[in-house]
Amino acid sequence: MDLIKIAEEAFKVERELPEFGAGDTISVSYKIKEGNKERIQVYRGVVLQVKGSGENKTATVRKMSGNIGVERIFPINSPFIEKIEVNKRGRVRRARIFYLRALTGKKARIKERRF
């Protein structure tokens, strides 16, 4: 085992986060510091990809702001993430759904996974 993995295991903080993947709609409550004030902003969007493993795991989330698509990459183990909620489970066939960027309107909808 290399030294980086040993250091990551030593400083690992256990957090309860839900399982989610590409196509799921999630709400990320993210702490934002403005000057000496701190507030929590909720970012709700569709997960395009989940990348990495362990401490380096990130999720790319895309939301529509007006008619403009906005993407943000969240490090899952960041101390600024307050909580993550899964709003809807989406049924997609692939792990990275970048084709969603080119779609607009009704074509950009993702079918909901029932269970």
C-alpha cells in the first residue's frame, strides 16, 4: 500500500451520505462564507457523473438557471457540504450522461426509476 492511501485512511472522517449515481436529481446543501458570515445554499440538479473513489470522490451536478445550464463539481467529502438529499432516482443507461448538455426542453427529461 502506498503512503498516500495510508494517510487518507488515517484522516478519514465517516459521514452518512446517500448512494446516488448518474441521472439522479439531488439537492446539495453547501456552506458559503461571505466575509465573516456563513450561510447554507441549496444546489439542486441532475448528477452527470460520479468520479473517483474514497476521499477523492466528486460529483458533477447540472441545473438549469433560466435557460442557461450551470454545472458544478462537488467534492463529496468536503467539510463545506452540510448534507445531500436524493430527490429523484433517474433511469439512464450510462455512467456519464454528458449528452444531456445538448438536449433542451422535453428531450432533456430523464425517466424516473421506480422501486
